[in-house]
Amino acid sequence: MSAALMDGTGKPLIAEAAPTTPRRRSLTLVVGITLTALVVLTAVVSLVWLPYPLSDVSGGRLDGPNPAHLLGTDRLGRDLLSQLMVGARIALLVGAGAVILAAILGTLVGLATALARPWLDDTLSSALDVVIAFPVLLLAMLVVAVQGASLWSATLAIGLAMSAVIARLTRILARRVLQEQYVTAARTSGTRLPGIVWHHVLPNIAPTLGVSLALQFGVAVLAEASLSYLGLGAPPPNASWGRMLQEAQGTVLNAPVGAIAPGLAIVALVLGVNFLADGLRDIADPTRRHAR
């Protein structure tokens, strides 16, 4: 037990910091896993079962929740629960696809920038700063405007927009690793550059990159919902949470569930992924974990 400075009465002048318990950290991780798993489970179930086909308009228009339609129906008589389940699948597909694309492209560009000569490094870094200055949604809209609205276009647009953030982070992390003494020793022993990158750089930057990619997943989900809200996402008959919000905005007073359900679904997935990333950050960074 560490000693504290005492005054004349024997009381400590500076109160010792309370020891950090793992309960708070584990609670964040558990909440993140639970929320994310619920959305993933909903998406998986939607692949094999839906309460009603998306094209079924046999329900009453703007019906409230009832035994036949647990969340009610929209203005066309379609089941809201079925749309919500398919929307979970779309959100996960676009989010995962965009993150994978951003991880591959961003890591390659970031490593190339970190290993480049100083003048090329400065040029590429400035270019990345310019791209990062634009909002992800704006860049995604530009790509979708060229490619046309589709599920693939939304994934490509969001992935390209996020790759600049991953590239910049990869460059910073890689340059830090390349300055370590064990990398210098590896170079002195004759290890080629690909071997240094594979055996030293990538293993050391992977944990931090993984946490950043988890956070970017939440950004991708919000971007996909925004694109769909603007009519630039996956076209019908695909159901998207963003388009559900757009279609429900005119009837939100008469049938509020149509707007509340997809809104809560977006919040649940984004919060779940962010909590999960926060928990992973604690695991990947012991110094941050003990500092809490």
C-alpha cells in the first residue's frame, strides 16, 4: 500500500485515487456485445423468416401495434417489423462492407505513406488531410451520384470516404513503430522491408486499428441511414432504416411507431458498436485501462 502525505492530525493531504474496479469496464463491454448481438441476431433471422413479405400490403394502412402486426403497418399497409428486420441486414451488410474496404485501402495507403520518402510522405499526408476535411456523408453522396443509387454504391461510397481516416491513423502508428529499436535491429540483421512490415509493424498497429474500425462501423451505419433517407441508398424492395424514417416523417403524428422503431434500431446498433469498441480499447491499451 503506497504511503500518502499526512498533515499534523494524521489525515492525508492528498486523497489517494480509488482503485479502479473492472465492473464498470466489463459492463460497457457487456452492453456493447448485447446490443450488437441483438441486431446481428435479428439480421440472421431475417434471412430465413419474416412475419410478412416486404411486398405484402394486405395490412391496414397506418395500423398501430396489434397481434397480427406487432409494430403496426406503414402508409401502404406493409408490416413494420418485417421492414425493421430486413433493415438490420442492410445496415450490417453496408457497415461491414464499408469497414472491410476502408481497412484494406486505408491500411495499404497508410503503410505506403509511412514508408515513402519525406517529400512523398508530405504530399500524401496533405492529400489525406484534404479528404478527411470533407464529411463522410458528403463524399459518399458524390460517389453515389456518379455510380447511381444501389446497395453496392452505398457500400463503396462509405468505404472510400472512411479509408482516408484509416490511412492517416495507419501512417501515424506505422511511423511510430518504425522508429523503435527492435525495428532498427531487424533492419541491421538484414530483414527485408516486407518482413519488417509483416512481422513488426502490422502486429503492433493491429489492436489500435481494430478499435478504430469498430468505431468507423458506427459511422458507416449512420452514413447508410442518411443516404437512404435522402433516397441515395439501397433502392426498393430493399428495406432500410433510413428510408423507413423518410417514409414515416409525414405520418409521425398518426403512426409514431413507424419513426420511433427504426430510430431506436439505429441508436441501439451505433451505441452497441461504440460500447464494444470502448471495451476493446480497454483491452488493447492497458495504460488507458488502469488510468480510469
